[in-house]
Amino acid sequence: MVEGLLLIGRRAGVSTSASGPVRMLEKYVPVRGPGEARLPSGLELCDDTSALFNGQTGARMELGDYLRVLRSRWLTIVGVALLTLAATAVGTLLATPQYTSSTRIFFAVQAGESVSDLAQGSTFTEKQMASYAEVARSPIVLEPVAERLNLEGNAAAVGSSLSVAVAADTTILQISATDEDPVLARDMANAVADQLATTVGGLSPERPDGTEAVRATMLSEAQAASSPSSPQVSRNLILGLALGLMLGGALALLREVLDTKVRDNSDIAAVTDVTPLATVPFEDSGTSHPVFMHDDSMGLRAEAIRRLRTNLQFVDFQDRPSSIVVTSSVPGEGKTTASINLAASLADAGARVILVDADLRRPSVAKYLGFEGRVGLTTVLIGRAKVEDVAQPWQGSSLDVLPSGQVPPNPSELLGSRAMSQLLADLAATYDVIVIDSPPLLPVTDAAILSKMAGGTLLVAGADRLQKQQLRASLESLEQVDAHVLGIVLNKAQRKDRDRYAYEYYSSDDPSLTGSRVSRTRSGRRTPSPAPMHAKRSTWPGEKLSAARR
């Protein structure tokens, strides 16, 4: 039976209509009865305003995704580029300067008196230019040059320093020689040109009068270079920088592909379709001020917890009053901090809440809240105390805290006992909401046992702490025990630039912004503060919308 209607944004690509680009399709979604926690496919709860208007589907990387990767990993790109540039600079500075000298030779046929004969001679010479270039690099030219320059017959060394090129559509041959000594480079170029002219004359057929048919004329003698031809510092540095940027970009993309850490909601969406209910930003003061709902009630983290509280309104629980198990995949993701602040936020909204520290491996709720934790849950489960004797009120609010008590030798068996089930039933009769802080899922099975008993499970995912395969394994373990997963909370996420100034306008001096509180009488009993005129009783934030509107 339809209990109410909820207007939720559907993520969609940009489409064109008569009214222009449309980035969000709206749909009224029925809010049904117990047992249906997940939203329809393609719909998700609003984590922030931009989430509804984000047209990216995450199915494949597009240009915007590549730009995001390059922007997020700019340190990698800059680091690789600087290293490559530095290596190029060092190599350039250590390289031995080389000097190049060049000379040019013109080849012509000495035959014919008519225009036709001259044209035929010119064509013949052009066809022979490639052969003359090969002759210039042959031992018949290089060996005499090596002897002439006292290079001890090292023709191979002369050849390796020589460069011969034919100018296009001409009969001009350019000969260049390169060496560490500019004078030697000049002498090699001139010597090769002289020897080539002599050799070509001997290889060409003679004219009837006994003269050479082909004459080689040196157009310009080689000169000693005043500046080195290599290395070219500017060119090398530019190429090194360009290569470094390319390598840095490739490395950044490779790291993105191989990166399996959960960093944002898109990484969660790549693993599961479970709805992310909130994103809690990272704060350096997180360890010194874990109860930020009290210490920094108007901060970004407190607002994220309020958003989580609000989004829980759109998730139907199997039973009411509800019990929520808060767990994580591995230690260090902040599930205890999330449990404490969620309980405090629910209490601020007027709900009667009890926070149960069921992490019997490494309990920390009492330490964070400054309570005595030697008696608590384990004391109640073994029958040595009652809940009302060991539960401790917090800050005069409607929140009670049940510490863990002494760490038992058999925590899994104790949490899975009939006494634990009965305790949850008794607490459900007294409190609106039961928030249970449990151990991580992957190291031990305690959280899976509690999830089977509770009305729902909230999974905390620590950004930059959790691997995607670990998140997948945690969800599979919850699925195996048929646990009711309410959603995922991304914790310790890096803040975006737009969040830095989001709440400067607000001030925590107004007590009306911090939610309802309760006061104490002289006898020490807690009495709730006067409720608003329009509310006859405190409603749990997760109550059905239709019921709250009646």
C-alpha cells in the first residue's frame, strides 16, 4: 500500500527539449511499507545539491573524467615533468659540445654546344647526384682524407663524422663534418670536398679531347664554427618538458586505473547500487574532537550527519522502533565516531536514543564520551546488572549510552546469544532508536551477527582507507546473513573547494539551531524540555512521511 510520495531526482545525461537542456528528470516515487529499503534503479537520495544536477553516469570515462583525473593528480604530473626536465638538463650540460662545418660542391657536365646537349648533360648530372653522395662516404674518398689529416688511416671515424645531402632538384652536394674540434671539423669538410672532386673526375668517362666529362666545383669553403651545433639547450629543455608532461599524464591515468581505493561516491557506485546516504568530510581535529555534533555543531561534519539523519527518513525499516547497526569493513574508517554523532543527532531531533557499544573487541565509545566503561553491555548480558543501572545519560539530552563493559573471551557467542536478542527487544520497547556500534565486518563476524538481529545496518566507508574489493566483500557478508543494509556513509572524504565557505554565514550561537535538549531536576532525573506547540510527542526522524503528516 502506498504510504506517501517522495520527489527524488534521477541522474540523467543532458537532453534537448523545447525548453532547453534538461539535466534532471523528476519522478514521484511511492514510499512503501516495511521491508523495502532501496530506491528504484537510477534513483538516489540527495547528498548535496550538485549531486542531483550531475549529468555524469560513470559508465565510461569521458573528456570530463580525464580532466578530473589530471586535475586531481596534478602533483604526479608536475613531479614527473620536473624529473624529466631535470634529467634532460643534466644530460644536456654533461654532453660534449659538437661543432659542424659545411661546404657545397656544384657538379656540371662539360659537353655539348647546343641547348639540347646542355639539357641532356644536366639531366645526366641530376641522376648521378645520389651516386656522388655515396662516393663521398666510400673508402675511396675517406681513406685519403684520413691520411691527409693525420688520423692514422681511421676512415671509419671520418665517415661517422660526415653528413652528405643533395639539394632538391639541383646538382649541388652539401658536405658537413662534425667534431669536438671546430678546426678539425672544417678541415674534414674541405678535405672530403677536394677528394670527392678528384675522385668523380677519375670515375667519369673522358671526353674525346681527353678532358673530364664531369667537373666538380666547390662553391664555398667550410669555415670553423664559432658556436656548437649540439647540444641545443633550448630545444632539449622544451622536448624534455613536453616528454615529462606526457609521461606524467600517462602515469596519472595509469594510477587512476589501478587505484582500487574508495575516495568518493562514484567509487561506491562502481561497486554496489546501495545508496550513499551522506558524505562526512575529513577534519584534522577529528581525533581530538570526536563528538563534533556537540563540539562543532555548525561545522561541515555536523551538517553531514544531519543530512544522514534526514535521508534516513526516506529509508523504510522493517520494524519500529528501529535498531541500527553501524559498522565498517576494516578498522580506522570512523564507524564509532559516526555512531556517536548519529545518536547525538537523532537525540537533538527529539528522539529517545540509546547508543550501545557492541564492539567487544576494541570498545571506544566510553573513552570518546568520557564515561566509565568497565560495566555495561557485557554486565547486562551475563545477568549481573540491568540496563537502567548501567546506562549513562549524555549531556543532559535524550541520549543514553550503554558502554561495552569488560571485554569477554567469547564476544561473538555473547553477541549472538538469546540474551542479546532479548536485550534488543527490551530496548526497543523503551527507546525510539537503538544505535549499535559494532566491530568491523571483515576481521570478525560480530557485526554480521548483530546485523541479522537489528532492523537495519549502516555501513561506514572510510575514504582513502578502504579498498573497493573490501567494500564488496563486506556487502557480500551482510547479504549472506540476509541483513537489511540501509545505506553507506562515506567518511573522512576530502572537502571540495565549494564546501570551504558553505557555512560561514551560520553561527552556532542560536540555541534553536542545535535541536531539542532535556534538562535535569535536582534529583538527577532527566525531564524533557517543552515540546513545540504543534507536536504532541517526539517523532523518530525515520517515521513514515505519511504518518508524520497526519
